[in-house]
Amino acid sequence: MPDITLILLAAGSSSRFDASVKKQWLRIEHKPLWHFVAQKLEKTKKFSSIIIVASEDEIAFMKNYANYTFVEGGNTRQASLTNAMNFVESEYVLVSDIARACIEDTFLERIISQTDLADSVVPYLKVTDTIVYEDKTIDREKVKRIQTPQLSKSSILKEALKSDIEYTDESSAIVAHGGSRSFILGDEAAHKITFIEDLNKIPCLSAPSDDTLSGNGFDVHAFDTEGVMWLAGVKIEESTVGFLAHSDGDVAIHSLIDALLGAAGLGDIGMLFPDNDDQYKGIDSKELLKIVVSRLSNFGFVIVNVDITIMAQKPRIAHYKQKMRSVLSDILGIDMSRVNVKATTTEKLGFVGRAEGVAVSSNANLKYFNWKTI
């Protein structure tokens, strides 16, 4: 068995997918697509190491799923592959796209069995339809639909990728560099997910789990001696003081963010928005919440409902609760009926009871984006 490193490319923006979720984060039961594909290929036991190329802001979350080597992607497919090749020490490398979800063992075996034939082994599909190029019909027997995965000699691919020309696959770079390419018949089942309707052509993908994912958050802020008070995205007009905080101090939104991140397994607010980072100094917490909501959507989560309990001896906020629900529902993208805001005192007990600050507890429920219903 040749020594082969597997590189899976998952750094794309899914710009052609036409959905809020990135396709690499579509769930197959509980697994995101990138993990499903990596694990499926790992089980073949044909690879000495596995490299996942991903966007910088997704790698930390990916590490919660598996112990592969994760590499930051570039602005193009070729740049991403070049970054990954810096970590390859094996004689051969097999490169595929995460969007190529159903690669069967027999297909993989046929590719690997051809290692001695050329510098790059490339699967292709025949073209059966009439092909017209620039208003001229061309011989379809001379046309090939190129697939991944592609197997290459690592040393030759590293040199070929140094070109300033952008290639859409590694075999084209190798041939342009003077290397050889061998074609083998591909597999129709190894269809690539490019557009959302492609999901109907992928036979091996199970529906996402319908489990509800729950998280909770808790935050506290002391009163400042002056300033403006913001709670749950609403300015509290009666208050003459704000909160001691790095941002605007909206303790309710901070608690809610932690609940949302907790439900998704995405850490906490301090990891995402460090309080020693000047870009967040004095920031409107509604903007932080918008970033979190977008992040959840990209990672394949759908917000079901949230429940917030504000603990404050002062100020009184009963007449603000409806406005809070309205503001938060707009940001969360859910009906106002699924945003609950409660308020209570602590009967003058503790720091809240002494009117030294406000504490907020939040709960949030999420579901996976159900691509099967599209």
C-alpha cells in the first residue's frame, strides 16, 4: 500500500449554494458534512494522515469534532491546496472536495491502484449530450467531465502549484508543469454538491437529526456611576447610569449570546469577543448578537426559541419587555412569540438586591437546518 496523505478541501464560501448554511456544515444526522466525508474515507484505512483545509474562523469549532490536521485555507482553491501541501510528507497525496460526499471504496481502490501509471491519476465521466462551444458543435468523445478525488505524486504537485496561473484542479497544474496524467473512468454516484438542488442527487446522505439542542447563559454587570443603560437591545430611559463593561454592557444580550453559543457548542462570548480587544470597546451589543446569529446560520443551526430572565432591583423594566421581545426577535430571525423576557427582583438580597448591578439568565434552543425539506 503506497504512503498517501488525504487532503479534503472545505474552505469555500458556498457562494453558489444559495442557502444561509455553508454546505460543509450541512448535518448528516449529527455530523457536519465535512466530518461525515472525512470519517467515511478514514475508515478505509488507506491514508497515513488526513488534512482538512478550512476557513480560519471555522477551524476552532472543527477541532471539537475530530483530531485531524486542520490548515487555514486561502482565497482560491489553489492557494488552499498549496497551504495544505506544506504539511504533506508522504510520497502521494489524494485531494478531494468535501462537497464530493459519496466516494465509494471500490472507486477509491481503482484510483489508488493506478499510482504507477502517471504523476496524477484523474477520474472522469463521459459526456453523453451534444456539446456546443461558441456556437460550434464539438466531438463529445473528446470531452471529459473531470472529478475528484485525484491522486498525485506529492513532490511534483508541490512544484506545479508554484505557478502564478490558477488551475481548477491539481492535474491541470501538473500537466502544465510538464508532468503526466492518467485518466480512469469515474463514478456518477460521486456527484459534487455545488447548488442546493444537487442534494437530491446524493444517495448516501441521511437526514439531519431532529434533536433539540439547548444551552444556557448567565452574566452579571455592575452599575457605572454614569452613562446609558442598554438591556436586551433597548435603552432604559429612566436610568441615569450604565454598566461597567468593555462593550455597551448589555448584560441581557451577553447572557443570550452565551446561551446560543452553548446550545451550538461554540464556546462562550469571551472566546468570540475578547474583552481585551479594542475593536469591541464600547460596541453596541446588538451588533455582537447579529454576528452570532450569522455564525449559527453558517454552521447549520436554526434558532427555535429563547427565554431570558432579568434579575434587577432597579430599574423597573416591566413596560420595556414587549419592546425587548420585538428588538431581539428581529435580530434572531424568529417570531416574537418565541422570544420570552421575564423580570424579577431578588427581594433585596445580594448584590442585585442592594442595587449594585444586574444579573441575567438565558436559555436557548436550536435545531439543525433541515436540508431534506428543500
